[in-house]
Amino acid sequence: MVTADKTTTKTTIVVVTEMVARRWLKPYAYEAVEVAIGKVPKTLGKWRSVVAHTHFLGTKATDHYVGDAHGWDLPPNLFFYGIWSNGETFRVNDVLIFNFTTGAHNVAEVTKEAYDACDASKPIRIYTSGPANVLINSVEDHYFICGIPSHCKLFQKFLVEVKTDPMN
């Protein structure tokens, strides 16, 4: 068995056409892919079904450096973190790395209502020491703001939309 940090193991039974199996499996560079294909007689042509038992030893989790080189700081414009997060694909087990100076900023994970109101008074979680590593552990939207007074209102906040499908 091959193991690596931040991987997930998933065993799936799939019934697909041979053409779909070849197109779907090839683009994804998994660390280990074992495929056993049982083919139906060739009389069914290119649409014959295959049964593929696929054992994926996961897709590697990704470290996302929030704000890239800018880090987690007051943004240069109101669209900064939205543009940054739209350029990323977030999945379960990915890690958000917030680079900030301890005491100058913090990271509060909050509800949508608190995000919209810039209210860090009742965070789901709060990280006060930088850099902060935040594990994405569920498939749902995650809302992050800086809880230092006025920072969120100056647009130091962003939404993480977690994807489940490797094709999206």
C-alpha cells in the first residue's frame, strides 16, 4: 500500500463505457490507480460496458496561501480576496495558510450572517497566532473574516466554496 500525507483513500465500483473510462481516468494523476476491467464481448462495439474496480489512493490535499504574496492583511482593494478565492479550487482536507503578524490580525471562521455583518463576536473558530493553518474538514461554504475592529469592513474577509467533484 502506498501512503502519503494528506491523502484520502476511496474504493469505487463503476460501470461505464470503455471510452468514458479511458477519458475519465487518464486526466487525473492519482498517486496510485489500480484498475481491473472486465470487458463484455466485443460484439457490442465501442459502447460495450466495462466494470472497473478503481482504487484511488487519493488526490493530494492542497495548501492554499491566502492572498498569495500579500498574505492575510488589509487588502489593496475591496475585490482582492474575492478575486484570489475565485482563482482557487478548495476541497476537503485542503489547508488554508493565513500569513499574518500576531496581534495585527486574526482569522475568525464565522456563520454567513456574521460574515455579512462583519461580526466576530461569536466565531465558530478563531486563530490568533500567525501564521494560522486551517484545515477544510467539511463540504460546505466556510466564511472567514479578520476580527480586529474595522478590518472586516475594510474587506479583509472571504468565502471558501468547497468542491466535492474532481471535475468541478
